[in-house]
Amino acid sequence: MRYVVTDDFVAKHGWTPDTMARALFKPLAQIGVHVERARGFGQGGFQSDGLTPEELRQKVAEVKRVLNEVLDGPPPDKPTDR
């Protein structure tokens, strides 16, 4: 499972895609989702192969919860350790 942040990502507070990817890295890792920063446009967001429809609905809800929590907070001041 992965969450892809592309160049067309627009976030609150004027966050750049790079800043958003850094901010999402640890919180999404805690729920088993890897964050990727991809250059270009489109094909971003949550991606997962092989989940049943019910598992997908549950994971999407978890990802949305994390996204909302991150977006409601301040952007990170510096890059996080990977």
C-alpha cells in the first residue's frame, strides 16, 4: 500500500508536495502505508492492490483520518528521517 504525492498536490497552508510527503511519511507508516514523492501530475493519492472491497474501504478511511490530522497541524520545519 502506498500514498503517492505528485506535483499537483494542493494542501492547506500552501504546503508544497515535498513538504506534504515529509509530513505524511511517519503517520502513514504507522498504519502500514508507504509514502512516495513522484514528480509529475496525476496518479497520486492512495494506491493498493489486492485488498478486498471491505479492506479497501477501511484502509481509505484510515488514510483520510491521517491526512486530515496532518493537514490540521503545522507543516514540518525540516525533513524527517527516513
